[in-house]
Amino acid sequence: MRIILSAMVWAFGMFITVMVFIAMLLAILITPLDRKRRLAHAQCFWWSDILVGVNPFWKIKVSGLENIDKRKTYVMVVNHQSMADIVILYKIKSQFKWIAKESLFKIPFFGWCMSLAKHIKLSRGTFGSIKKVYRQAAKWLRDDMSVMFFPEGTRSETSDMGDFLNGAFKLAIKEKKPILPIVLHGIRDAIPKGSWIFSTKLKGSLEVLPEIDTASFKPADFGKLKQITRRELEGALLKKE
């Protein structure tokens, strides 16, 4: 039964991803002046709702949406647990640009959707690419578009968060944008590793925490801001254990 259900979930997921790709193309065609691709990005909201809603192996609770001020631009900081993070995070129903590894953009339809939405490509291990990424992220922030970071850089292999990189916090201070911490919990096994069969049912959650104002921080304070943000994320995770 799990094999049959898993096959159905993957088949439907592929189908609905093709549909959202078509919807994004149409959104771009009917809004040629939408340079930020807001309407195209918004198509991923219903895509996320459907994929999470129809998967019998996932039960995801979303909370803290009242902490998002749609009039503000944020540096969004999220702990990284699974490939499913990308699907689930669209449930915040907000405009943003991801920073994601370049290989994801090459996945048929899924990656093509990321390109259509103008998310930011990162070539890992390439210093020039990292500098380019931060230039692009700064440009989006100045253009009143939030940018989402996974400060661990990659998924943690344990229940503990990995070390945080400095970039998101330096950028938030430089561009005078608040940090918006977002906590994912219980998502680690949402997509099975080394298999296509969903082996366990999970109860996960997405929680948006109150923003962290950066107005009083100086450029040299990025380490302090990083520690404060990490403390907030770790505290929220501990409450869910």
C-alpha cells in the first residue's frame, strides 16, 4: 500500500508542478511589466497548498503568519531540514527570492519555475559566485523584495542546526532590513533519502517568529546579530521537542 500511495504522490506532484510551470508562464505573459515576477511567484502558493494538502504522509501546522508585515522587506532566515522545505515555505504566502544551489535550477519544471520567478543561483565552492549572489540579494532588498537565506548553507545531518554563515546578517545590517526568523520542525524525513517510497508519516510545523530589528546594529555587529537570530531559532525548536 505504501508503494502504491508513494507512486501516486510522486505522479501527482510531477503533474501539479508542470501545471504551476504553465501558470507561471501565463502570469509572465499577461504581466510583462511585472519585473519582480510577483504574480508568477504567487502561483507557487496554490502549488504548495495542493502538494502539502494531498500528501497523506504529511501533516504540517503553520503558525506566526501575523508576524509578517507585507509592507516590509525582510532578510528571511530559515533552518534547513529537507528538500521539502522549499515546498512548505511557500505557505507563508509572501513575496521573496530564494538563494538556492545552481543544480536545483536544472531540475525539469521545478527548476524552470525557480528561474521564471528570478530566484538567485549559487554555485557552491565558487567565491566569485558567492560575491555575485550577495550583490543580487542586495539589489533585490533595495528594490523592496525580501530575500530568503538558509544560513546553514546545507541541510543538517542531525537534529541540531549547523554553523551559520555570516552573509545574511552582514547584508541585513548593511541594507538596514529586519531579520525575519522562520522555524521548520519535524520536516527532516518529509522526503525519503535514497528511496522514492514514503516510509513514515510526519507531523511537522512552520513557525514565523517576530522580526529582529537591525537599525541599531553597526557593520561590525554581524556576529552578535547572528547569535541573536540563532538563539531565537534554537529556542523555538526546543519548545517543539
